[in-house]
Amino acid sequence: MQTLSFMQRSLTYQKILKSLGIVIAFVLYQSLSSIYLFLPPLLGVLFFCFINALKKEDPRQLSLIVILLFVFEAEKDFLLFSTLVYFTFVYRFVIPWLYVVINNKLYLKAIFLLLAYIGFLLFSYILNQVLWVEPPSFDWHIFYYIILEFFMVLSL
């Protein structure tokens, strides 16, 4: 039986299309999360995916997450590379210590989300004081986002 090879796409092409679709969907979602405050900005989910991509040593997934972090920074008006620097610092110095101290995966996921939001907020305050720019605003929505994203991370 003869197959129609011109109708099939290569696996690499499909992965690129999937990644492009994820970026477009994330850009639309970030725009909506800026308008509707009940939608979490997914910083904790991105941090969790960043950790998983580094553990798996998957450069394709890591590059996709870096692009999504840049979209997040642009939409939320953070300094360029600030999330990437913070996530890398925490992954390099804090996460190994947490893996040694805490063995429960549920607790680790909760701590990762706290590190993503509260830690990044503190990091932004320090960074903004050093660079003399306006600090980010803090409101009660962060706690709502942490709880909501905890349930999202449970499924990952």
C-alpha cells in the first residue's frame, strides 16, 4: 500500500507549531490576566515548569519557558531578565537545599509556589532599590494566585 508522504509533516515541524501555539495562547492569557484580576498570571506554574525542564535537561522546553517568562515580564512591566535571574538563583542555591530537607512532594510544590511569588516580590523590591526604579505593587491577590496555582501544579 502506497502512503502519501507529501501529506505528512516532520516531527520537528509539529513540535515547533505546538510551541508557537503555546506562546500565542500564553500571550493572550497574559493579556486577559492583566484585565481580569481573578486570572492568575501563572508565575508559579512557570517556576515549576522551569525547575522540571532543568531537572530533565530539556533545552527545547527550557527555551520555551524562557520565552514565556519574557512575555510575562513584558506584560507585567517587570525588568527584563529579572524572572530568569531570580529563578536561576533559586534553582541553583535554594532548591537543592529544599530537596535535602523536605521529602514530601506536596510540601515542595507549595514551597515552590511561595518562592515564586513571595520570593520574587522580595527580589523585585531589592532589585528596584538598587536600580532606583519604582517598586512593584503588592496586593492581596498574590495569596489568591498562590492558592489557585497550587491546584494547577498538583496536576503537573
